[in-house]
Amino acid sequence: MNNHEEKISSIGRSLLNRRGFMKNAGFSTGALGLAQLLSKDGLFGSDDPTSFTGKSPIRPNLDPDNPYTTRDPHFETEAKQVLIIFCPGAVSHVDTFDYKPDLTKYHGQKPPGMPAVTFEGPSGNIAKPFWDFKPRGKSGKMVSELVPNLGALADDFCFVHSLHTQTSAHPQGENFLNTGFTMEGFPSFGSWATYALGSENEELPAFVAINDPRGPARSGKNNFGNGFLPAAFQGTDFNAKNPPANLARPASYTSADDRSTVSLLQRLNGFHLEKYPGDADLAARIASYELAGKMQTSYPM
């Protein structure tokens, strides 16, 4: 008997002995019970990929020809608009709102358990915050003296200190914060929201990304990209230096010329879409062009 056969035989004996049998039987019985409970609560996926029945996974019922149509949320919400100010490389969290008393305790020392050399070079010493912290508001939230005015409003803010990741690289950290994953290829939060809810105004984009005129963040379009969702749900990218282009009709074209051109393009796009049904990228391009046409008539010039 060779080594491979001996290994297989050993595995077989471990599965057939009394202890192995009881362990596997217990796991199997528990799994059957869990499956029954999940099925009873309607937590198994539906066979219909477009169902919106409250079962998991939940997918909105999309019209490929009109992906921006308003879709009802799972429950009523008060917020109608969300503004996220993403500041990569901003002021240090440990000097503002993230109180870490151990930084003062170990000031000037090497981090406990830290390797002497990392991929970024030799590890440095721990440094305490440059500003003192003190409790603010009724909540007693610890805020540094660097931002005393914001600290006075501590009871009006929501602080999330439970979010953490194992990466220390900026691009992967940006991916994680805006998509939930350090790897590329996942939809951003704005893309998910547009995919699920559509837009209440079909003449303007529901999800926009106003990047710094000096350049985008390190991970670029991943911060507002659509990932594996249809391309229609990526963020519309513009800023003060690069405003939305081609919104004004050229002076040499009349409004009648514009309408006839749009009508012809709609017919050609429709024929092309019928020829290639289910092409999400094609449908997204058509929807994008139609949205641009609507913006021409509604965008304040």
C-alpha cells in the first residue's frame, strides 16, 4: 500500500469510528434543522431572479430600457438625499474623534507585537495625539481640543468606531470604505442605492461623483463604480473644472433639428437593442444618452 492509499484508508477509518460517526451525524442533523427553519422564515433565495418578495436574495425588478425608474424601498425612510464627503488623506482620526488612551501609555515605544520591519520599512515608535481629549456633550464623547466647535456638537453626530480592516494600503483602504471590499470589481454604495431605488428625477442622474479637480482618489473610479452591476448605475463624474459636457445645443442647430435627430437615434437604438436583447452594457449606453438628452432641457445654464 503506497502513501496515498494509506492516507485514504486513514481518513475512511476516522469517518467510520464511533466518535467520527456521532460528530458527523450531529452536524448533519443540525444542518437539516437549520435548513427547515430558514425555509420556514422565507430566507432561501427565490427561483425568480427579478422577484422583490422580501426573500433573500432580494433583487429589484429592472426595466433594461428604463433602468432609472423609481423603485419602492423595503420600508419608508426619511432621507431623500445622501451626501458623502470622502476625504482620503484627511486629518488624523486619532487627533480628532478617535480616542485611544494606549497611544499616550506607549508613547515613544515600539508597538507591542509589531514586527521590526514591515513592507513599508522599519516600524517606528508610537506617538501620542498632539491635542488633549476631553468628554463632550451629554454623551461624554471624547473629542480633542483640535476641533472644539465640532466637539460641542458631539451629541448631534453619529460616530462609527467599529469599522476596521487588515489592509494598510491607501487604494485598498479606499475600496473597502466605498465598496465594502479591499479587492476591485465590487459596486460602490451609491451604485447599490441607485440599483435598488432608481431615481425620483429621470431628467437628472441619481448618483453623481464630484471629484477633486486636482485628480481622483488613489483607487480612482472604484470609489464610484458599478462593479458587477449594470453599467447604468455607475456614478456620473464631473466637477468645477470638468462640468458635464455637450449640454448646450450648437447655435447652428434648431430645436426641430434636435428633435428629429433624437427621434432617429431612438429608432436606431431600439432596432439595435432588439437585435441584441439582454445586453446590459448596450441598454446602459442608450439610457445614458437619453439621460444626457433630458439634462439638456433641464440643466440650469
